[in-house]
Amino acid sequence: MSEIIIENLSRRRFLQGSAGLTLGFCLPVMAAGAAGKSGVVAASPASFEPNAFLRIGADNSVTVMSKHLEMGQGTYTGLATILADELDADWAQVRVEGAAADAKRYNNTFWGPAQGTGGSTAMANSWDQMRKAGASGRAMLVSAAAKRWQVGAAEIVVRDGVVSHAGSGRKASFGELALDAANEAVPTEVKLKDPKEFRLIGKQAKRKDSAAKTNGTAQFTQDVFLPGMLVAVVAHPPQFGATVQSFDASKAKAIKGVVDVVQIPQGVAVLASDTWSAKKGRDALSVTWDDSKAFKLGSDEILVKYKEMAKKPGLVAANKGDTAKTFAGAAKVVSASFDFPYLAHAAMEPMNCVVHLKADSCEVWNGEQFQTVDQGRVAALFGLKPEQVKLNMLYAGGSFGRRACTQSDYVLEAAHIVKAINGRAPVKLVWLREDDMRGGYYRPLFHHALEAALDGSGQLVGWHHRLVGQSIIAGSPFEAMLVKDGIDHVSVEGASNLPYAIPNLLVDLHTPTDIGVPVLWWRSVGSSHTAYSTEVFLDQVAAAMGKDPVALRLELLTEHPKHAGVLKLAADKANWGTPLKAAAGERRGRGVAVHESFKSFVAQVAEVTVKKDGSIKVDRVVCAVDCGTAINPDNIRSQVEGAVGFALSAALHGEITLKGGRVEQGNFDTYPPLRIAEMPKIEVHIVPSTGAPTGIGEPGVPPLAPAVANAIAAATGKFLHRMPFNTAELVA
């Protein structure tokens, strides 16, 4: 690593080489070529490097290598918990380090040969991997102790970082055994603990990132300062697709601290000695934009276009039974349409990145979420091999999908700036809030149209769901995997796999290709809009049938016990069916929603108060979660609580609008987040499980808005068909 100066931080140093034990666990899919036919790597520090997850130092430090980004979701703690439990480490001696960019060693096993964090996969794809790595380390320590003490390995006990033999009274710390353990063979098979033996998993292990984030020593991109480094701020075009026609840098260069002004494909970069000087230089910059190929529609015009498209059949994403015949013979048809705006990610830390180009390599520092994609794109720009690009994964101040950009936008932008100055200095690119809000990537705008058919006995027998919206996946490295027969899987997830037992169902999709607004996954991706339309519409259908919303769902979920399980639990804990007291002039209601995303099941019951003027207050949200083994229960609760706040922020306020192709919002004054006074009381109930863990970073988002909307409908009789909520519709 190049010399780094970190404010308020002495760089952590770990014992390496012959003075410790480094262990890697190779999955069979990665073993060929790295370890021969057996998949076993020889027991030496060097040969463990291809897939190293554990380092034990002579100072008793236990370092867990995290292949996943820590952006506030608790990944570092979760991964360390899994490994440390099987290792029987002392939690106080466990530390976590971000792994290098190397898909051969740190492959996301759910994605194929690619390293990255997303889709709520961190715990799920690392569960077996980290358990086996910890168990292997434990076995090697035991083997080393058995040889040293000349006793049977079965007689040795490991607990809290100490290896002991009761018969002889001998004991040794991990550090004392590290040198000997490094010479032991990596076991080809290891025995994993029975869940009843877990001492950290399922318990309350303290987070590994809290102290550093509290005392200011945590390293984020803004904390990186390289010798001779310049800070860059970029003037981006005001419309998507516009380009630089000409620019005058004279006034910008007159600003104290400004060093250079260069044109790059993304706009014009102002380089200075510090961020504020670069920002002032950009303010003084004069740029004439060529908008001949710019996207110029407003969001209202896009929606009109989508509604027209929805009048015609789309590509079929799901089809069972005979919906045409069912609707033709229906005794009653219930219909509704739903509109969803563009949404910004609005993470607390806007995009930033440090790039240092050297003679035959490049080094990058940032909250790195998409290692393989970013590494490949930067390498291609500089004419390097991917392995010549070193990515240092730092903490990220949130992401919600934004840093996992399929086009590597801000990382590549920083690299372009370095290239434009011929690599004469390292560059820290800083995006201000307005840069990302007005020129970043967004959750797509979507229009949904739904119909339900009821037969003569009032039973739900048909369901038709049509969606119109941009594809996130088309043109990305994931297209081959996630787009089949023209259907973008993430556009229809939550709709095409609707769990309800409806005999005749059709889901079809229109994907416009002429909308020039950049789109990207946003926390819970397609489920962020499909859960709303399906769950609110189902309540509307229940009202037409005269049925209780929970009762109807349970009738339709007989083949989906996990959905039904969380639904029953949430309804029970929320006292579903009991009346809510309301003050004079107020209306109160409960609403429910249940949804599966990322293989986790979440049901939520919201209690809402609606005042005469239509203003609403979400008083309480009761959540039930089934996400497999609860590695860190408190972190699960925190993630669900955070998801409720995140989703409620979007439901009440979130909306990116365009006028003439220009984004109208710029900061939190025009794109307001949820205020603390708006946050409801939240209860989170976790379903006990010994199954493999599933996702938890995102699944708490989808049910919140529909549960709140259904509570509003219960209180007022009015179903809300657009987000954010238009409370003017609720005036008494």
C-alpha cells in the first residue's frame, strides 16, 4: 500500500509472515488450479493466500478478512461472529480487515466469479465458508497443541482463545500456538458445531465497527490523504446525455488553491488543494453544454408515456391458468393503477474515491462495493491487467445500492481525471450532495396496472398485473444472468412470484428503452414497488370481497407456510382485530403487508393516525422476520428498524422529478429524509430457526409502505395509488 496519512488514525499493523498463522478455506468451485485436484492448500502462510479469511498473530489477535463492504449494515460483525464461533476465539481479540479485490479468493459465491456486496447476500453466501474457515483454524491449533504436549487431540478443549488440556493442566493462547499451527496441514474435512453449541452466533456480540465510528478513528474515503494529492470536483451536464461544447477556465484558475481544470468524458474537472477550493473553482467555471443528444422529457411526460404503454400487452413474466377466459366470465372485476417515482439513494456519504496511478499499477481507496466490476473497468482505462489494480475497501457511509454501480461511474470518473493529468498526482474525487442528487443513478419510475377477477361466489379467481418501467439490468454485466426472454427479473420480482393461491394469473412487462435517466438498484430493488402494488391491491380486493385482510391472506397462503408464519406472528403481536382508540377528529387504522425478498420473509402491521387535514402519523409498526439463523439478533432488529425508517421516508417524502430532463431536487431541503418526530415505535420479532441465514439488509423495506397505506385505508376508506403519499386525498 502507498504511504497514507490518516487523520486521527495510526495505521493498524498485523503480524505477518512467519510470525503468525494465515488460513484460507477453498470452496470446491475455486480449488481447481489453485490447489490441485484435491482442493487442499498446503499449510503455509503463502499457500493460504489465495483464499485467506483468518489471520492469527503471535499477539493473540484474530483478524477476520471480510470480502464484503461494511456500509453500516453490520457485515464486519456478522462475518466475524460466524468465523469466531467455530474458532472458539475470544471476541475481544477479534478484529476485522477489509479483504483485497480478488475474485479468485473472495468470490461472492451467489454471483459466480465476481466479488462484491449486494442483494443482501453477505451472510448467506459466507455462512458455510466462514464456518469452515473458523473450524479449520481451530483444528490446526488443536493439532499443534496435541503434538506439543504429546496428548490426544480429542482430549483438548478450546474456549475464548485458549487451548487447554485438563489432564495435564497445560494451556496455551492462540498466539503461543500460531507458529506451530502454521506448519499443520489444512484439514480436508472439518466438523462444524451443532447449533446448540454456538456461543456467539445467536447471542449479543458487540459490533466491531462501533468504537472506531464513535471516536472518529474509522477510515472513510474522506480520511485518506496521499502525498501530493489533489482534490477534484466535477461540473456535470445539467441533462442526462448532454456533453461539453466548450468551457472557459480562466476564472476558475484564478481561485486560490485551484491547480488545474481538465475535460473528461463526464464533464469538466476542477482540481485543487482541497475540496472547498475545488468547489469554488467549479462555481467560477463557465461551461457551454451541447444538449443535442440530451434526454429532455419531464417525469410527468414519462408517466403519460408509460400509461399509454400499459394499455397494450407486454412480455409475459408469469402465466398460469386462463386469465382471458376468467376475466371474460368474472362476476366482478376490481382494478387499480399505481405510480412510483424515481428515487435517489441519498446515502449520508456522497460518492468519493481516491486513485493513484503508478508506473505499472494503480491503487484505489473508497467504500468499495463492486470490486470485480470496478477493478476491470479501471484496468481497461489504464491499459492494465485487473490484478494490477489494487482496491482498498474502506468503510462506506451508507449505499443502499448506489456504490454498486454496474457502470463504475464515480470510480471511473476519478480514474479519467487521473488519466487527464497524465497521472502526475493522486486524485481524490468528491461528489457533493447535489452532484449525486442531480446527476447520479435512481430507482426507476414505474407504472403498475392490476386487475382481479371475482367469481359468482365472491372468490378471487383471476389476477392480472402489468408493469412498465426501465430495466436496471439491461446493458450491465448481469444481463446474461438476470434477463431472460427480454424480462428483467428484478423489475418483476415480488410480482411474478406472487405467493397467493390464485388459479389464473398473468404478469407482463413493458421495458422502455428510450428513457435516458440512469437507473440502478435501490434498497430492495423491484420489491420496493411490487410489494406496494400487490399488497395494497390485495387489501382493495379484500374490501370488495368483504373479507378481513389477514384472513384472506392466510386463505391464500396455505402452500407458503413461511409467509403465513410471519403474518400470524405479526398480527398476533399487533393485536390484530382489536379496536384502536382515536381522539376527537382523528381516524385510526391498522394495516398489514407480507412479502418475501432475498429469501427472507417479513410481515408488518402498521398503526396509523389520520387527522382532519389529511396529515398522517405512523404510530407503531410491528414486524415479524424469518431470515434463517439469527447470527446477531440485535443487528437484525437494527436493520429492520432502519429499513422501516428508510421505507417510510420514501413513502412520505421521496420523489425525484424531472422538468425538461433536469432533476429538480438537489439536497435534503428538496428531498427531505424522515424526521425523528415521524419515526414510529417499532417492534421486531424474529422467528427462531436453525436454517442457513438469508438476507436482512433489505427485506424490511418492501412491506412498510403497503402496511401503512392499508392502515390509512382502514382508517379512511381511501386507498392511495401513488408514492409518495398525497395526503390531500385524506382530508376529512
